[in-house]
Amino acid sequence: MDMPIHQVLSDAVVRIMRPLARVLLSHGMAYGTFAELAKRAFVEEGFLLVQRDGKRATVSAVSALTGLTRKDVSRIRESEALLDGGASQRYNRAIRVISGWINDPAFNDASGEPAALPLEGGDWSFAALVRRYSGDIPAAAMLSTLQASENVEVRAGNAVLVERAYIPKATPLEKINILGKDVGELVHTIGHNLEVLPEQRFFQRKVSNASIAAATATEFRALSTRKSQALLEEYNAWLTQHQSESDETVGEPLRYVAVGIYYIELPEQEQ
């Protein structure tokens, strides 16, 4: 009875792994490195799963669950993950700065649009915006990041927001960070929906059509980009209005929430 489930799961893993393998190979990661990272993921999730089940999270328990040797589990558990949070931090803070610029009336013009801000000076400047929404990142560093991503231009001494969607363009490390963050969140949502009751599932849908001509696909890509950006900006404005600065203000632990929209286009042989 378990065989069909395991076969479907195996097929799903291959479908996930093929585009991931394409990215890894194109950036020079050998299989041995990936295998070691896979072991780390199994060990870290193994400990969490054992704890969630109310059991004692021991090396032996995780070894039995994952199929890894106790030696491997101990080695991975005792070593520190070689992860650099810098790219993730820049990504998140750049988004916060743009969001504040769009939604905070203190940095809008008379028509409610993001104002052209002087680089320095007082409470109404790009530096003030960065201080409010990016913590301790210097204004000059954030300006450089947003210029590199082509979100901001400097005109006559003022910072001007020219593109609302933050997508790193000159920083490959930040693009790769998005791979881990966004794909991980999608897989987490699908995994959650496989385990819970229907009324507890997270929203996860898509539309697709396998019979679209190339010219029509180009037209739809433009349409979906425009409408998706508008919807995400609406969500972002709502979240900004309802965010809490600390868990003390709501009396319970804060939650991370996100909604993602993506577009994909494949030739017929890869569908």
C-alpha cells in the first residue's frame, strides 16, 4: 500500500531536483557538496520532527529516522552551518525600505506617491527613510544596493524610486539567496497542506495552459506581471499597516507571513 505513495514522492523529488540540479551545476557545485548539504537538511529537520512528536531528540533517534549513521548525525549536529545571512538581510531590508517609501505617508508626495527625497537632511530624506526601515544599514550602502537593482536613481541630488519590485540584478549572491528562500517557502506550504485538515490549509493555487503560442505567451507575461505586481503591492500595503514592532504589543509571538506569485514558461518538450 505504501509503494504507490513512495513512487509518487520519488517522482516529485526528481521533478524538484532537476531544475535545482541545473542551477547547482551551472554554478559549479559538485554532487558531493550537495550530498553533504542534503545530510545536514535531513539531520536538522530530523531533530525538529522528533521534538514535534514529543520524543527525546537524541542522536540515535534521528539516526533511526533519517537512515544516517550516528557518526554522521553527531558530526553534523556539532558543526556550524556554513550559511551567510548577509544576502538575506540585504534582501529583506531593501524590500522594507521600498515598502516604507510606498506606504508611509511621511515619505509620500501630495498625490500619495513615493516622493523624490533629498539624500540627507532631517526627517524627510532618503537617509531618514533608511533609518526607519532598515535598522543599522548605512544610507549610502542601501542607496548603492537599490541603484544596483535599478530601483532608485539619483536626480538633482534627490533619490527617486523608479521601480517598485526589488529584484537584485548586480548581486548574484542575493539572487541565489532568493532561490533558497522562496523555493523553500513554497515547498513548506505544500508540505503543510499535505499534513493538515482542509480548513487549516494555506492557499496554494496556479493557472496553466499547455497550448499557448509564443506571441500570446509574451502578451500574457506582460499582463500577469502588471496584475501580479499590483496585487502584491496591495498585500504589502495591508501588511505594513498591520505590522507590530514587538510581540509585547499583541501579547503573543509574532508570525512571518508571505504570499508569492511566480510565472513560468516552458517549451513543449519540457512540459
